[in-house]
Amino acid sequence: MFKYVFLIVLFFTGCSSENESSLPVKSNLPSVQLVDLDEKEFQFSDLKGKVVVLSFIYTNCPDICHLTSSKLNLFKKSLDQEVTENLYFVSISFDPDRDSPEILREHVRHMKLDLANWSFVTGNQFQIKKVLEAAGIDPFIQSGADSKSYTYNHRDRISLVDRDGQIRKHYKGTAFDEKQLSKDIQALL
């Protein structure tokens, strides 16, 4: 009898890695007010109903932030239009003192990033810190403690967020497996 009940449960719940339940909730995105590169208010709640790929950058980064943005841009271009209709990319700067909307616009232009379904956002340090904490990121100033020449030590991470604003999975930003990320996105759509 137990064997039949197990098989019925397995049939209805599925055991595939494509199943949404294989992506447990890690945390919830906080309700914060940020600003995009057009200086318009940005809130994650406006993306409810979409799956979000969230990256964490600063434009003065000497290496991984640019690699992550470039890799995400290529990944985004490889997706079917059907997928991109329900998917949104957000890159949040954790260096608001230097990354103004104007600087973010220049960064996007310089890197030739496709902004369809992609927002680059910044805000005040308190609001940004809430998002970073939810994603398990704690950047800290590593060198050059003067007001304009410093670098951050930070995690190389992107996060996958479901339609309800729940962070489901983290990936290494510069080396994520495109097939796995695509499969995980499909599971949440």
C-alpha cells in the first residue's frame, strides 16, 4: 500500500529538477524604493508576475561586475521571445555615492548592453543594503578609502527571483551555467 501511495505522490508532485519545488525559497526581496538610470522610481513590486534575474554591480569594479553584465547580456539575447516576455533583468549598484543614474547610463552605453527588459538601478545606501542582505551579499570597501578612489570586495553573484519576489537560487555571476539558469527560469515561469 505504501508503495502505491508513494508512486501517486511522486506522480503528482514530480521529481524533476525543472519543478518549481526544487528551487526552495531563500528569502524575499524587500519593499524598497530605488531609482533607474532614467531617474524614475523603481520598485521590485512593479515586477510582480515576472521572473527576475538580479545582479549586483558597481561601475568602478575592475573586473567581475563588467564580466557579469556582459555574460547576462549574451544570455538574454539567446532567450526565446516567449521567455523574455515574462522575464526581467535588474542590476543594482551597491555604490550609490559614485553610481548616479547618469553614470549608470554611461556604463550601459559603454558596454553596449541591451536594455529591453533590463533595469539598472541605484538608490540610497539604506535601501540598497536591504536588498543586499536579502541576497546574502555584504560588500565592503577594500582599498583607497578616499571619497572617490576605492574598490569593493564583494561576492560574484546573481540571484533568480520568482514571480512573487522570492529569491530562489544564487549563481556565480561570471560563470553561471546558461543551460541551468534557463532551466530554472522555465521552472518558475
